[in-house]
Amino acid sequence: MTSRSSEVEIGVVTALQDNDAIVELSIQESCESCGARMVCVPDQTGKRRLRAANPLKAGVGSHVTITEKSNFLLQISFLQYGIPFIGFLIGVFLLYATDLSVIPVPQELVIFLGGIAGMMIAALISRFFIEKLAEGNSTFFEISKILN
């Protein structure tokens, strides 16, 4: 029913909604490290369902290939890794620019802890935006081929 390669996912259309299709996919080993896992959260049966644009007008029961559209995984990767890294750098540089001589601990430790604090704040902000992105009715994948 399903198989996985590095670029496409094969699944079965289970429902149609407007111009989109709900596609059922099985859980793969790489799902744990996937940046898009918040979009296709598995249910109690272990199946993942995601909403995909249906430009080919696939019907219910059709086996289809799903591909990413509009660099979605690149955007998610930036939100997951880029924003916290920028927060770390901001935390480090803000404390580096201040006079820390009044603190009785090594300045490098204080600067590092400031970077960690900046990273944590940026990670919380990033998580908020990722959750908002996942809650929307946008489709981040599309049906690229009907297999049967």
C-alpha cells in the first residue's frame, strides 16, 4: 500500500474535500526525524493522514504519489534550526557588548548562558509559528501522479 523514497510518498486517497484530498500513509522509520511530522500526525491505528492538493482529480481509493510543494520542508527546517541559532547568536552578542565585570563568575560562562537563554526564547517563538502553520488549512503537499 505504501512505500517511501527520498522525494515521494505513496498513499491512498481516503476522502475528498473541495479541491484537496485526504491521503492515508503508513508510518515509516524516517517519520521520527521528519521536519513535517506535525502536519501528518499518526492516529490510533498508526496511519498518517494528510491533506494534499488534488490537481489531477484523483478519486477515493486511488493510489497516488505525494510530493512536497513550495519548499515547505526548507521553511520548516529554517523555523526549527535557523531561528533558534539566530536567538543563540543574539544572546551571545548582547551579553558580549555589555560590561560583565561586576559579576563574580567567568564572563565566558555568562555569555554562553545568555546564548542558551536566547536560543530557548527563539525556540519557543519558532514553535509557536510552526504550530500556527500546522493548524491552518493550507496544503503543503500535492498529488503528483495517480498510480492506478
